[in-house]
Amino acid sequence: DTEVTQTPKHLVMGMTNKKSLKCEQHMGHRAMYWYKQKAKKPPELMFVYSYEKLSINESVPSRFSPECPNSSLLNLHLHALQPEDSALYLCASSTGLLSSSGSNEQFFGPGTRLTVL
Amino acid sequence: GQQVMQIPQYQHVQEGEDFTTYCNSSTTLSNIQWYKQRPGGHPVFLIQLVKSGEVKKQKRLTFQFGEAKKNSSLHITATQTTDVGTYFCAGRKTSGTYKYIFGTGTRLKVLA
């Protein structure tokens, strides 16, 4: 199984709502990532987890709260979002947090397309 | 901060023509990856280059990593309509971080 799954595929939420995005992989990967991608732009890294611990937080606003309950699951909790947070949210995983020469291939999920009204 | 730029931003080619996208980093890279994202899809890993001056081929795709490890290129020979999509490079700095910075991307359209 070389797949990263994400739910939901689409999400529309109001600025006062609380919602969660979910990501799952069963490849035994120990590094998992959240990216945000606006239309016609590259993916922007938000968070990196390694062995279920937060390794990188790219100064993301606190209205985004990541969680890694176990090595296969990654959540992104959303609260009080702004319309400018509307984007495609991509989850990715890799075998580990990175050697300089080993393969660091990131496997991306299909994404959740989020619209904030 | 680290920036990774790609040129061109867009490229339209006739099917059968060649295509090249160039990736330039403001800092020296440990390694560089290339991804392809089809319209409406997600990034899919193509390759990773590690060594200075490295050249790798995958069928019609040729990838190069510059001698100074600050630039890279992807060349597609005889494009096909299945090559349509956005090609991103993603570079990792030589030290201090485990993250990859994605380049600005080159969107390729292939006209049949």
C-alpha cells in the first residue's frame, strides 16, 4: 500500500466553525507533513512530524492545530479560520526525517480543498 | 530566506517538441527533488538528485543537478499530451533543516 489518504475531499466552513482534516498512511513512514497550496502556487510547508513529535512549525497561526495520534495518522484541527485560509491542504509522508543522500521521497495525499466563508 | 525560482512560469509546446524547465536556488542545496502535479491532482515524486553534476534519465525525462548544487533542470524529449501538468523542483538546504522548499513551478501545456 503506497497510498496516503485524506478526508474529507472538500470542506466548506464558516469562520466560527471547528473542523478537522484527517490523513492516514500505512507505509510505515515515520515523518508526516502538512502543506498548504493556493491556486497556481507551490505547496508551502506548514508542519512536520517525526516519530509522532512536532519537528517543524513554519510559524503557522494558532487557528491551525496539528496532531499526530499515532504513526499512521495525522490530523489538522481548524478553528476560527479566515477566508484567506481557503486552499488545498496536502498531507505527505516519507520514510523518515531525512538523510542527505538517502531517498527522501514524499508521498502526497490527494488533498482537502477547503473553502472558508 | 531561501528562495527557489523556476523558469519559465508557463510553457506551451506542440506535441513532439522538447521542453526544459530550470530551477535556481539562492543557497547551496543538499539535494533536490522533482515533482509533477497534474491539473486537479497532487504532487507526485519524480526523482531526487544528490551529487554535484549528477545527471539522471527516466525514459524521455533527463534531470541535471548543477556543479555548484544551486541549480537544476528537467528536460523532456518529444513531449506527449500525458506530460501536461506543473513541474516543481524542491530543494533542501545543506544544513539546519529537514524541510524542502518548493520552487515556483513551471506549468506545461502540450498541444496535440
